[in-house]
Amino acid sequence: LALHSYLIKIKRKNLKENTIVFEPKIDMTYEDLIKVMDSARILENTDPALWVKDKDGLDKRLKTLFSNIVFGNIQS
């Protein structure tokens, strides 16, 4: 929940950005990776509305935070 709130703050400052890069410093389980990805991708109904101008200059409500998630240093 804290991660998701922090990501909303980041998105507010970068409304047109769709990519986020994570570089975990610790080993993570598969389940934890999925939780991080869900926190970064999904905007819940209870989250504050985020708006961006579309190509016609009209306000468009965002439906996702970051649709392109990259993990920079994951090794198997």
C-alpha cells in the first residue's frame, strides 16, 4: 500500500510517462514481484483521479499508472 501511494505521487509528476524501471537490491520471490507489478500498473477505484490531455486537448482520465514495467537487474 505504501509503494502504491508513492507510485501515484510519481505518476502525478509524470502523467505522460508509461514506463517505470525497478532495480531491486534484494532477492525477491515471484509472488513479491507480482505484487510490485500490480502496485505499479493498477489504478484502483479508490485512488485519486489522474487526468492527462489527449491529442485533441481534451481531458482524459488515466486507467493505469505505468503500463510498461521493467526490472533492471533481475537474474535467475
